[in-house]
Amino acid sequence: MSLQNSKMLRKPLYLFLVLLGFVLVAASCKKSLDLKPSDGIIREDYWKTKQQIHAFVMGCYGSLLGDPGGSGTPLAELLFLWGELRADMVAPSLGTSGLEFEVINVNTVASNPIVSWRPLYRTINYCNTVMDFAPLVLNTDKTLTQQQLDADIAEAKALRALLYFYLVRSFGDVPLKLKSTSSDVEIVTLAKSPQAEVLQQILKDLNEAEPKAAITYGSQAHDKGRITRYTINAIQADVYLWMEKYTEAIAAADKVINSRRFGLIAGGTSWFNTLYRTGNSNESIFEFQFDAQKLNPFYSMFAVGNKRFVAANRVMDQVYGTDDVNFLKDLRSDGASVRSEDATIWKYVGKNSTDLVALSESNTHWFVYRFADVLLMKAEALAQLNRGTEALDIVNIIRNRANALSVTNTNPNPASKEEVSLYILEERAREFMFEGKRWYDVLRYAKRDNYAHLDYLMDMVSTTVPANLVRTAQTKMQDHNSHYFPIFDYELQTNKNLVQNPFYK
């Protein structure tokens, strides 16, 4: 990948985000899920050329980087909060807000804006808009082919599926909105759909998009910042794991693996810069691409004196382990995921293994999927099918790349599904530290086989909340409904068809 190609992708994404702001936020939101432009703009003035379709699709990606409406939490920040605060790898620091403490202490309430799903539904509406209006361009631009149109719609469909997957894992039942809101007369209020129904729609979107999605866009940067067919396969594997469909998860993962288009970045002195700091590497499958024009939200979260979060104490001592004899270290630990001297979350604010980036350089990408994730998802599915030896072979590939310490090798019995599954869960913690995956990994493990491992969640809570709150938090965790967020108060007030999630009534 050339630096020029990278800049070519990032600059259009930012410019298209601005364009989308003009086109889609001409009128302010008034009701739940009423993300709309002013009447008439889309139908009458916009959908004329294939270039406009492309611009709108790029705007969908641009909306992942920030809020064109000027309000709300940036999506990457929100995905970090949703995926990490309820788990055991992040600890509060001087700048932690009371709202964030609520989530950490298993005391989230419906008035907490952290549980606002608006940034996701905003982008979902943009994706719906592409699907609703892009086909009209076939009538006005004779250079647009059906294949080009199908590819554009496939990107929108897959992105919508990804965001709904975040929503069902975070809230359980959610409104399933499949048509765009493009004018005042089209404002709708929707009730929640069951999680199982939403998951089926996610799979439908992914399966329809897969054969029509691009395999490559012609440059490394485009292939990592946009959804390709292999991104779709990675999402499919993840969804099938959540649904406990392990044969299907393996088949989806194998499509990525057998493509031979991805690989693990070799461990060494340039590993951190290649994989994280620079981004768009051969290991990447899909990233939110930040740059100097659109900085990521992580500097104030992790790099300043009154930072909001640090690594939990257990990260170095228990998760990665230490070697006081040979002074070896896991490649992913000190100087990569964390700076051990002060527990700084390093992955997004380190220039290299020792130097902090400046605020103006805070453009490390947010990683949605990378090849290591696909490998470990396949290993997890193999373990559930009692193919423990194959699963462990894959885990060893990941561990060998990272120079994982022997102290973290529990030597699970390949014939024991339980031992191998737990080993993979803990390896995922090491590999995807602070990448917004830990809570979802733990919940997936806990709920498997009708919550056969609820005790893991209970034990985790005992390490993350203050001692005087442990018993209360564990009591809450016994109710499976507590594993999902409440619906934000604003949504309930503006959409009378919504009903609060059961645990929070």
C-alpha cells in the first residue's frame, strides 16, 4: 500500500462525510429513528448519476468516523465503551465520568447517554437510503451497469448488517428498520423485533450481499476501509458463532482463510507500526480509517493526564503474564496494548513501543476485523464441534506470532471442549485487548448452551466493581436480561411503540 493511496481514500471519506452532512442533516431529528434530510432533496435533486451513488456510499463510511449532525458520541468511541466497560480489561482513571462509572459498576440506567443507539441508526438510515434510491439512477445514467449498482448496494447492505449485529449483542431486541426515512411524511415509529428475527435479517443481508460485493477495489487502503466480500465472510463467521451455528461459522471463516489474501504480520520491531499505527496491513480486513483531517476520539480517553481509562491491573500480571527469570514478554503486552509503567492503554496512542503520539497525530484506526480474529473464530467453532486438536493448532499460530509466555499456556486437554473453549476465550483477550471485543466474547461464552457458563460472568463482575457492590452486581447478572443495555430514555419518549428492556422496567 502506498501512502498516496491511503490518503486518496481517507480524504474522500472525510469530504463525503461533509457532503452527507449537507444532504442528510438539513433538518434536525425530531423523533426516534427519523434520521432524514429536508423534504424532496433525495428524490428531486440528488439521485441522477453513478458518481452520486458512489459519493453517498462513501458518506456511509464517513459517518462511521463522526457525527455530521454535530452531536452524539463518535461511533468508534461508543463501540469501545460498549465492548469494554462491562468487561475486565479496562479500569477507571481520573477522568472517568459518573456515567461511565454506572456502566462499569453494573448500574446502567436508561437516562445514561452511553446507551444511545442513535449513531448506529443514523448510519443504518444512510444505508437504507442507498438501497431505496440508488436503483433510480439506472433510469438517468446509462453508464451505470447493474453489476456496479449491485456492488454499491452490497456495501450498504453489509454495513447495515454489521451495525445491527452490534445492536442485538448490546440491546437484545431492537427495532428493525429496513426502509429509509427521507421526508417528514415518512417518519415512522417502530416496535422492537425479537433478537432472533434481527439475526435472521442480518444473515439475509450478508448472504444477499456476498456474491455481489467487490473482492478488491484496486488498492490496499480501499480494501481495508471499505467492505469487501471477505469482510462479509468475517461478519458471517461472527454472527454464526453468536447463534451457535458452528459448522456455518467454520465455512465462513474458511472463505477468508482460503482466499490467501490475508496473513498475520510477523512479530518483530516493526509489528506495532505495521499493524496498528500505520494500519491497512495485510492482516486487516476492515478498519475505520482516521487521519489528520478526521482524528480518532482516543487521545483524550487514554493519553492525557486526566485520562478516562487505564488498563486493569490484571492485564499485565494475569492476562499477559511476566517472566522475571528470562525477562521475556508477550509481544502484545508492554509497548503494544499497554504501557506497563503507568497502565496507559497504548494501542491507539502510541507512536511506537515507547513514544506517545501528539494530539495532531491521533489517527490510529479502529479495527473491526483482522485475520487473527477470523482464525480464532474458526478455532472457537472447532472446539465446539469437539475438534480440539485442530482448534489448538490455530491458537498456537497466534501465540507463536506473539511470543506468548509459557505461563499463559494452560495446556488444555484437546479432548475437553470446556478446557479448549476457555483457553481460546483467554487468548482472544490477549490478542484483541481494548479492541471492543471483550464483553461480547465473554457474553457469547457465558450464554452458550443455555448459559452453561454464567459463573464466568459472575466471577468477572467480582473483579471489576467495588467490593461493597459485588453482591448486588452478581445478583443482577443472574438475570439474563441484565446482560443487555436499557433503551435510552429519549427513544422511549419519542417512540411510544418502544417498550423498555425487561430488566430495566
